[in-house]
Amino acid sequence: MSRRRSGLSLLIILAVLHAYLALRLLPAMEIGVAGMAAGAALLALSAVLVRIGLVAPTLRRSRWSEQMGWAGVLAMGLFSSLFVLTLLRDGLLVVLHLAGAGGPAFVRASALAVPLLALAVTGIGFVNARRVARVVRVDVPIAGLPHALHGYAIAQISDIHVGPTIRRPYLNAIVTKVNALKPDAIAVTGDLVDGSVQRLALHTEPLARLAAPDGTFFVTGNHEYYSGAEPWIAELRRLGLRVLMNEHVIRRRGDAALVIAGVTDYTAHLFHPEHRSDPRRALSGAPVDAAVRILLAHQPRSAPAAADAGFDLQLSGHTHGGQFFPWNLFVPLQQPFVAGLNRLRSLWVYTSRGTGYWGPPKRFGAPSEITLVRLVPAMT
């Protein structure tokens, strides 16, 4: 009953938000009674579809469940832009009114422009999201890096979100592109899936093809815990990935030792108390003379604890770089870093914009990436 009530509450909220769009845009468009009725019907349909999109990973399987999932997440993306652009338009109209400008012609033109811009942004975002992620090459300077580790390369993929709209072919293309980089190691830094092993095992099978001399490593993200972390940990191990749960491995090049450690998601303890993220524990027992200590941690906010533990580099994801405007403006409210290479005391933190997407197939101003991180000697 509580789930039904929460679902109904969400639908009511969405109905109110869509009613705001209707009231602010449709009368100003001057499209007649028939046009307003059609617009109102489309907005009502959008409210229902957005609700479906929000629960797409858990939709009961049926003949039309995949198509309904696609319709729902596309509606989510379009609604997001419609809502934000309408708010911006209203703000602009207030400013123009106070300045004694912005006549009826502008009011109508701006109302017509909102859905056109929303459709354009959603279309461009769709193309950006659905194409195979570009390769971003990042050099990380390490003081005193032994010559044997110069150019050591880790391919990082993150936040793929295999689920309602990201399936086997999409992941297969990513795996092929990663393998072509011929890295020394591969890191999958969480939020791989949105859905259960039973639903998605077929679609994650391409991960078994990931190949690197020093191994392929995985750490859990928050979405693994939404989707059933323990079954997914077992499934990824079956596929040949080394799941690092507050632990590390040692890799050597000649006399030089490199530590690759991994922690569970920053919020893992909320789902499984025994999975509490612990960078210090992940490094416990590592050689004191290790040349480089690398931590795989899904969320950038693991960085302060990683710096305290003595890591040199942290590879993270989670933020999607904001994925599309305006959500990039809100990421800093939760995370210390949004994207790219940053410094926290003696720790380098690289935050991937993600290799897939969550929810709407939409990326605008935050392109997806496959990251090739190379260790290079710091300039003295």
C-alpha cells in the first residue's frame, strides 16, 4: 500500500509540474482552442510517461515493457528541458517587465521557443548519449615514479548503467574500444547496472571480453546496491572481473610495486553494514615501499579518507559530469569534484563523466568518456 501511495504522490507532483507548463506556455502561444487542447493532452501524456520512466528498471516484463521504458526515459529528458526553460523564461519575463520591456510579441515568441529549444536540446543530447564514448587521455604526474612504471596505463569506464535502454550491443562496443587501447589494467568504477542479475545478465556478458595484462577490476557504485549488490558481485566474478571490496592487489614492473585498491561505494553501509567503505582498510598490508598507490572509489567524496590513508591517485565516477544542464550546477552540493583531474592535498583525483548515462538518453555539455589514465613522472 505504501508503494502505491508513493507512486500516486509522485504522479500528483508530476501532474502539478506539467500543469505549470501548460498554464505558462499554452495561453501565451495563441494557438487556439484546438491547439491548447492538443498541448494539454500531450503534457498529460508526458506526466504519465515520466512516471513510467522513473521506474523503468523495475517494470514488469511484458510485450511492450521495453517500448514503454524507452518512451518513459525520453519523456523524462524532454520534460526536464521544458521545465528548466520555462523557469528561465519566467525569470526573464519578470526582469523585462520590471525594465518596462518585453511586449506581447516577445511573450508569444518566447513561449513558442521553449518547446522548440527543448526538442533541439533533447535531440542533440540523444545523439551524444547513444554514440560510443570518446577516449579521454589523462597523464597523472607522480613524484619519484620509477622508470619501470613510466606510461603505466589504466583504462577507466564508469557509470554505464546497463538497464532499460543500454543493452548488450551498447556495452559490446565499449568493451571493443577499451580493449583496443591495450591498457595495463582496466578499472570499472561502479554504477554498471540498473536492474537485477536475472534481467540483465545477458546484457553484461560482453564484460567477459575485457582483457588487460594486470587484470580488470570493479568497485561497487550506489546503483549496484539499488539493484542487488551481492548477486551482482557474484556475477561479475563469474565474468572474470576482480571485485575489490576494501582490499588491494599488487602489480609489479621489475622491482617497482604498484598498488591497485578498491573500496565499496561511499553509501554501501546503508544497505549492508558489513560493506562500509574504508580506504584505510583497503590499503592495509600493502608494501610500504610501493611506488604508487591507486584507489578505485565510485564517489569523489571518498577522496578525503583516501588522502588520509596515503593514496597517490583516486579514480572515481558517479557525477556524470552533470550529464546535462542544469544538473551539473547541483553536483558540487554533494561532491567535491564534478569532472576531470583535481588535487586534494597530496592526492590526485580523476572523476570520469561516465561512459553511459542514467535515465534519459541525453548528454548535453557533459560528453561520455572512456578514460585512459597514464602515470608519468612529475616535473621537478
